[in-house]
Amino acid sequence: MLCISKIGLGTWLLGGDVIANPDNDDEHDIMAIQYAIDNGISHIDTSESYSGGKSEILVGKAIKKYDRSKIFLATKVREWNLSYNKLIDSCFASLKRLSTNYIDLYYVHKQNPKIPIEETCRALNYLLSKGVIKNVGLSNVGISTIEEYNKYLNKKVYAVQNQYNLICRESQCKGVINYCKDNKIKFICWRPILLSYPGVIDPMYSKGTYPLLDKLSEKYHVSNVQIVAKWLLQQENIYIIFKSNKISHIQEILDTQKFTLSTLDWKELDEKFPVKFNKGCASNEFYEIT
Ligand SMILES: NC(=O)c1ccc[n+]([C@@H]2O[C@H](COP(=O)([O-])OP(=O)(O)OC[C@H]3O[C@@H](n4cnc5c(N)ncnc54)[C@H](OP(=O)(O)O)[C@@H]3O)[C@@H](O)[C@H]2O)c1
């Protein structure tokens, strides 16, 4: 099986937001996904809920012209579809939208305390046994939840997808990062560059917001975004999925492969960057700055 690439493309906001945008420039989004694939990003991340399923349709169209075995396709089932029958129906609906007959990595997007994990795992085990999903992932979880799933799954959890970036370190503080490394579970960072909510969160890329980023970007002759991404990419067992449908932005993230932060500079970012969230981010997609 194809290994997951260290840099992956996220597709939240492709095709719309919570619902599909009828005026979306679909061809542009498809072209952006194809640019990413053509330049070595084989890992594409989507969800049944992104733009009401349209993101999966766009991904399906984008990957059609490629050898399927060269693409690592990840999608997610939402927390309201975790009962046995609903999960299986959801998975087959995703397969249809993606125009494929298997999903490399199928995540439980968020937990639903009303549905027993054992029941969700029975459905996941069924899908694994049919070969329509190759691996199971969990998103927005801590260690105890991972362990609970592993009690019932016939194939151990392959990946955990939590928010993790310079600002939000909950997974680091709660030991999830180290737990995943020790247990050979891939740790995938969502919102790696934390730029999605302009006006709510200081955009890290604008000069003058974080002097430390300004200093390092000047030293390495790169952008602030590249420093932000590189701090993650230099960590063992850490994978990123960033979203962009702009060629220049995708290329900028790809270009992070051309430089390396010194150990001293990496450590300075790790220790001195003004962390804002040490709790509350793993389970909440939307959060408040305190
Ligand atoms: N599991 C979960 O609960 C969960 C939650 C949220 C997200 N996700 C996944 O994680 C992916 C990434 O998270 P995200 O989209 O929220 O945040 P993100 O990737 O950290 O940031 C995306 C934002 O950064 C901009 N951007 C990308 N590259 C840039 C560059 N080089 N320079 C300047 N701006 C740049 C994008 O705009 P442009 O498009 O204009 O480039 C977009 O506004 C999502 O797409 C989704 O697949 C998962």
C-alpha cells in the first residue's frame, strides 16, 4: 500500500463550506488538487460533510486521471452517522461521490457519546473485511479514546488527526503526540498553518504579528507560513494536511522541502512561540481565543 505523504492537501472549503456553493469555480478547485498531486502530494484529505459532500465529488473528479494506487485518499464519517447501518451507508455514499471502490484511510471525524464505540467498530470491521476501507483513523481524540477503539478494531488505528500547530499544542500537552509515536500511529495535523479565520486569529503570515517568525523567515529567506509549516514537518511521525486552492500557496508549502531549520531555531520556536491553546482544541473545531 502507498505510504501517506508527509505533506497532504486538505479540502475543507473546496466546493463551498458547510453546504455546496452553486457558484463555486469547480474547475479551479480540481486543477488545484491536480497541481498538488502532480507535484508529489499523494495524500488528499476530505470528509463526507465538507461542502455537503461536494468536496468529495471534486476530489473524485480530480483523481480520476491518475493511477488510483498512487493516491492516498482519506475521508471521514461524521459523528451523527456512527451507528452500524448509518456508518456503512455513509461509507458507500462517500465511495460513490469519490468515484472509487476503496478509501485508504477512513476517519471517525468526531466522537458521539450516544453511540457505543463497540458498535461503530463493528461497522468499521465490516468495511475493513470487505476491503472498501484499508485503514481506520480517529479525529479529535485523546489517548483513552484511541485505546477504546483499539479494543474492538480488527486492525489497529492507523492515524490520528488532531489540530496541532505552533499556537495550539493540546495534543502535545496531553501526550497524544508521543503516544502516537510510541504506538506507530501516524499523527496528522489539521489546520497546520492556522490561517482559516482571518479577523479571529492573528494571521501568522503577516509581518509584524510574531517577531520570532519575522526573524526566522528573514534568516532562511522564506515566508512566515513556510517557517510555521516547517516546525511541524521536522517532527518525527508528524504529517500535515493544509488547505489551499491557490497554486502559488501550494508551491510555497512544497518549497518547505528546500530548507531545514537548525535544531536551535526549531527549539526556539517550540519553546518561545506564544502558545495560545493548551486545552480545548482537540475536541472543538471552533474555539475562542482567551
Ligand atoms: N478533522 C477535523 O476536525 C478537521 C478540522 C478542520 C480541518 N481539517 C482538515 O485540515 C485541513 C487543513 O485545515 P484548514 O483548512 O482549516 O487550515 P490550514 O490549512 O491551516 O489553513 C488554510 C488557510 O491557509 C491559507 N493558505 C494555505 N497556504 C497558504 C500560503 N502558502 N500562504 C498563505 N496562506 C495560505 C488558505 O487559503 P488559500 O486557499 O487562499 O491558499 C486557507 O485560508 C482542512 O482542509 C481539512 O481537510 C480537519
